[in-house]
Amino acid sequence: MPELPEVQALVDFLGERVVGLAVTGVELGSFSVLKTFDPPPQALTGVPVDAVSRHGKFVDLDCDGIHLIFHLARAGWLRWSDAVPDTVLRPGKSPIALRTRFSDGSGFDLTEAGTKKRLAAYLVRDPQAVPGIASLGPDPLSPDFTREAFGELLDGRRSQIKGLIRDQGFIAGIGNAYSDEILHVARMSPFALASNLSPEDVDRLYAAMQDTLSAAVAAASGKPAKELKDAKRAGMRVHGRTGETCPVCGDVVREVSFADSSLQYCATCQTGGKALADRRMSRLLK
């Protein structure tokens, strides 16, 4: 799933290419991808793109006050073309869920692999009309997201820190991969309770979050959309690297599997050398 750094890179990529152009068409390859009905896709025809921005993991194209917003979910992606084919999309005949065309002949397709169709697009006049945006927590790279603000969010929370920092209603933009990376940099167990963190722990976690996300944004910046997935994987220290060597201490990277996801961590760096039980509702092995 694209997370904050990749989504920001997509926003920058699109902003450089489409701001100032007019939309010449929005076609649906899957009727279920569009979650709104008013305004209709035809309302964007001939409308200029004023800006491209990000809300958490949502990409927002502001087209003269009408916002085309999309969330790529777990298996979605954006495929850019300098010259979009003239053929009109036929619903259900390809993995393309939505195609957007621009006045210079360029455009992009939103595609989705797999059978679980979670890719979502919205046409709204106010981004806050999108439920997922309205419920977002603060952006971790916003200037307003200070160490003090982070500490206030954590205060009294008895949730496990891994689940908490990837909760979009708590902090926007962090998912499974970067939460693994942040916790590894912070040398913190994914199952540590937020309410048990000392001020020094919070300092370390906040710094790890800022450093990890800022570095990932910088690494993704300027890369074309088609290269972002591979660049993300290449930059991971522990996420997706089960069985490989921890780049910090040389221990093996371990995994905890769940029904539909997994996390990776280093026992030496993060849990005092203790392995985490690989089962749902894991606890430290005694």
C-alpha cells in the first residue's frame, strides 16, 4: 500500500505535469470505484487543474473547485502516460478502474490488482465530504505536529504503539511498512503500550517518525510513478525483510503474522532480545 512518502511523491509528480492543463475526460473502467454521484464525471470536462495536494494517503486534484480525490488502498496504483490511448474504456474489460485525460493528450489510469476491490475515487466540492478525509488525524510532517502535540495525543492511550501510529484517525499517512521502520529506528517493541512510554521513549519515537518519513519523502521525490514501489521496497530496513540481517546489529529480522498482514522487527534492537509470539494477539514470550 502506498503510504505518506509515496503519495507525496505522486502528488509532486502529478503537480508538475497537470496543473494548468484542462481535464478532457474521466472514464470509468469499474463503476464501483466512484463512491459519489454528484457532481458526475462529466462535470470535469474542460475544467482546469488548479492544484494537486495530499490528505494523508488521499490524492486530491482541485479542478476549479471540483475535487477529484482518490485513495489507492492496498493494491491500487497510478499509471501515467504522456499519450493516453484514444480507445474508450469498456467497464470490466481491464484492470483499469478509472482513466483521466488532459488537454495535452497525457493522462493517468488508476489500476487495481487482486480480487478485493478497495480502490476508491470521489468527486466532491469539499474534500471534507470524503469520510476518510474528515476523520483523519494530524499529518506527521506538518509544522504544527510538534513533540508536544504528539505527547498530548499519546497521553492516556492504552493501545499498542504499532497499531496506534498506523491508525489514520490518530496520525494520517503511516501504514504497516513505515510503522515497522519507525519502530525499528526508535528501538521500540511494536506491542509496547502507549500509556507506558516514558518521556524519553516519546522523544525517541517522535524523532524516529520525523527522520524516517522525511528521509523517505526525500528518497521518493522526483521519481516517476512507475519507480516508486521498487524504491520503497529497496529503502526498507526491516519491513518485508524477514530472515534477512538487521542493518544495525546483525541479528535476523523476525516476523509476526496476522490473518491479512504481518509485521517485521529486530529482537535485539527492539525487544531486548526476546522473540515475539507469532500468533494473533501476540505477547512477548517469557
